[in-house]
Amino acid sequence: MKRTFILMAAAFAALALFTGCSEKQPQTAEISQPAAQKSTADPTMAQNPEASQKTGKVLETMDSGGYTYVLVDTGSEKIWAATPEFSVKVGDPVVIPAGMPMANFHSPTLNRTFDVVYFVPAINVGGADADAMAQPQMPPGHPPTVTKAVVDFSGITKAQGGLTVSELFAGKKDLAGKEVILRGKVVKFMSEIMGKNWIHVQDGTGSQGTNDLTVTVAPHIVAKVGDTILVKGIVTTEKDFGYGYKYDVILEDAQVTLE
């Protein structure tokens, strides 16, 4: 009898231990506007297939960090969507194009965590078909491609031992995987996207498609449009984030010095 009691007690203890462990499974990494820095390839997207186009009325809206967030009532559900900042008001009918859901999205600028947010390239106000928005979808959390600021590039000189932006594009095949250095001006800055800050750099060289270099840096590195910076980083070519957003050349996790 005593031996049976001991075995039963051990079994219950093991069951309790197992249950406790299962309750302490690691939580999905919380996105810090909007992906954990530990892995830019894991932006904590909801495990759902790409959502189809949705229509509805705006219940709530707010602007933050260069984005407009809208809470939309589709009639069957209420969803949050975000897109580069645009004009919209409560009550407006909108069309949200197909997009991938992003779970546990935390916005530092709003100090708010959303259960799910759909990041899309644009939200159409007025109810027109979203197909009319001839614009490719960007991956969730990816900085949007928008018009850059007008910046004066006069006085920009090539970094010692460095390249110009156009030279980098011209020699991309041979430079892939190698460290380069260049000087340019910030024409666009997006903070804390996919756990990184994104900088578009130009130096006045090159033409459409070869004059704008995208650089990602750590979240603590900040810059503003018009700043002259020295950039050092490893060249990555043919970087494909999906959804039609592909970079011929990009410098990821680069070092940036403000001049």
C-alpha cells in the first residue's frame, strides 16, 4: 500500500510539473515597431494566410510614426490596419487591400500593443475598388516606398577609400558580401521598422534606380532628412522581402557616422 501511494504521488508530481512547463512556453516575441531585433526574418506575423480585400467604415483613427492606423468595421469583424500617413476620418468608408496580418504589434510611439494589425501600401477612402490602387503590396512592417525629400547634394565629396552611390550600384556584382564606405545625405528616415531604422541615402550621383541606397541600422542610430552621413556596411544584393519589394543593393546593419 505504501509503495502504491508513493508511485501515485510521484505520478501526480510529474503531471503537475508537465502542466507547469506547458503553461510557461515562450511567448511569441513581441514586436517593437514592428519586429524583434533578434530576428528581422521573424516579424511575428499571425499564422493566417494573406487576408483578402476588406471594406468597411472607420470607427477610430490615429496618426503615429509616419503611419495612419484605422479601426474598421467590416460588418462581420473589426480590424486594425495601418498604412503610410493619409487623411481619413471616423465614418469614412474605406477599402483595405489584401495584406498579411501582424500579431502582437507594439507601437512605441503610441505605447500600445495591437492584437493584430494589417500593414498595407495604401487604404482607399470612399469605397472604390482597391484594385484601382495600382500599387504592389509591401511586406508587413516594411518601410513604404514614397516620394523622397528634395535635398541639396552640392558639396558632397566621396569618402576616402570609398564609393559613390552610383559606383556601388554599377559594381554590385563584384561588391556583394564586401564591406564598403560612402558619404551621402539622408533623403528619408523611417524609425523602428522590423526592429531597425531605415535610411535612404543619396549623393547626387546616378539616375533613377541607381541613385538611392537603402541602409538599415540599429534602432539607437537616428538621423534626419538633410543630414550628411558616412556609411559603412556589407553589401547585400538582390534582397527580396516579397510582395514586389526587392532591392538590387542594400546595406543591412550598417555603421553610420553623422558629419
